[in-house]
Amino acid sequence: MSVTKRITLGVTAGALALGVGLGATSIATAATTPTPSSTSSPSSPASTDASTPSDRGGRPGGHGRGADRGQIAAELATKLGVDEAKVTEALKAFREANKPTTPPVEGEEGTKPDRTAQDAALAKSLAEALGVEESKVTTALEEIRAANQAERSAALKTKLDKAVTDGKLTQAEADAVTKAVEAGVIGGGGR
């Protein structure tokens, strides 16, 4: 294979990996927003994570799939056997209490908060607000997070399989993207 062809393939694979990574990151970021939604229902599929705003670098809201943002309340309500409105209010109170005090500085990465500590604080806060055992809340949050990660992985696999079928990627390139996402090298996986 000529050097030019190798370089072209390498650049193309890199650009595709970056594009998939950014897309997966957008999905992952959207999935970390526990914002309540009045259209949530317990039977809807999982698609949000139980992270706090500071887990997204202090950015409130998130990106993409806004219609799914309120699912965390519905899913937690179902798993914990409590009213969705109570869960929504408890999540809102937790987010308000844990808002970053200063906005992120443009161009600076900053430090990522300790996810384990955040998860523990969220579980404790929800348990107190809802009158449920903390261990039960922790288990529910972990189950929801695992289901969401599986959903994102399946969506990525579907996209990559289609790219291979369409001749846009080789199977080796698709496998490399999957491996990079799973390792956390590019967004969307490896938490």
C-alpha cells in the first residue's frame, strides 16, 4: 500500500474516531443530566445517568436528547417505589445544593470531581429526602447507570456496523473505535 494511501486511511480513521467520540460524548453528556421532565413515564427506556452538574464540568443542562433528560426521576421512582414528583423534587434540591460556585474558565480543563464521592452524596441526599435506605438508592442508581451504558454501547455498535456495511470503515477500524471508547480514550465509555 502506498504511503499516501496509508496516510489518507489513517487521517480518515482518526477523523471518524473523533466524530464518533464526539457523538458518543454528546450522548453521554446528555445522559448525565438528571433534570426533571413533566413527560416522563416509568415505562420509558433508560437514557440518563445520575450524575451531578459538576460532573459535567459545571455546565448546567447538557447536550442533545433533551426529551430523555427527565427519565432519571421516573426510573428511580419505579425502582424505589416512591412518587415521581418526590424524586424530581429531591433531584432538583440536590442539584441546587451542589451547583458550582464559580463558572468554568474558558479554555481551562479544570479538575474532574470525584465521581465516587458524588455518587455517595447523591444517594445519601435522595435517601434522606425520600425516606428510603441509602443502599437501595445506591443500587437503583447503579442499575440505571449500567442500563444506560449498555444502551449507549449498543447504539455505538449499531452505528459502527452500519459504517462497515456501507464501506465507510473496515471492521478493523470499527473495532479500534470500539476499543478506544471502552478504554475511555475517546468519549462515551470507560467510566
